[in-house]
Amino acid sequence: MGKADPSGPTAPHADDKEFMMSAAHSDQNEIQLSKMALSKGVSADAKALANQMIADHTKSTANLKPIAAKAGVTLPADMDAEHKALAPTMAKLTGKEFETKYMAQMVTDHQKTANTLAAHKTMTKNTALSGWITTTLPVVEQHLSMSQKDSNMKM
């Protein structure tokens, strides 16, 4: 586990634009859920993970912005529809309940993102974007293994 599987369950994106929009949504999903985690009375481990998510995903979007701008793509500054729908449910939870759901979501999200990055790397002809994926994928894989480890400790 903890490694991307390019043949994983996510469909590859049609083009660079769709991929970049999706990557920015992913960053927002993790940033916003992690900010929520910090206000929910979670354990020190979950707090540390949340802070790491906020820092790394903020950096990821910052690095993607100039590449997107050059390609004429405006990155979304909010979560995707799936996570917007999930947020109110998460908002009602606190403490251990919230933490369990948050950790499980981090595992799911990062597995999906790792697969998407690995799949798009083989498709893109944009060298800047390919470089961004090369830099970002190990970070996402690290998040995935951290989330899996924390998630397993809680069960």
C-alpha cells in the first residue's frame, strides 16, 4: 500500500485542463476538511496530520497556479461537489467520531489522488505539469501512508 496504482479505480482525465481543475479541487478538499479537523477536538496525531495537509496542499496549489495560468486555466478555490456534500455531515461530528471519519476520508482521497497523478503523468505532454506531478506525487504518497498508519491505529 501507500503507492500509486496507475490502473487504479479513477478514470484518467480527458486533458490537462480537467486534470488541473481536479488537482486544485483535491487540494481544497484536504485543506478545508483539515481546517475543520483542527476545530473538532481530535487527537494530537490527527492535528499533526491536518496541519501537514494544510501546509502541503496549499503549497501544491501555489506551485500549480503558474502552470495553470500559462495554460489558460483558472483553478477552482473550493471543494468539489462530493466533498461539499460531505462537509455538513462531517461538521456535525466531533472528537473520536470526527477523527475516524476524517482519517478514513484522507486515505480514500489520497489513494484516488495518487492514482490520478500517476495516470495523468503518463498522458500529459505539458513538461511543466509533468514536473509538478513528479514533485507532488511523492508528497501525496507520503500523506497516504501517514493517513493509513493513523487510520489503522484508531481502529
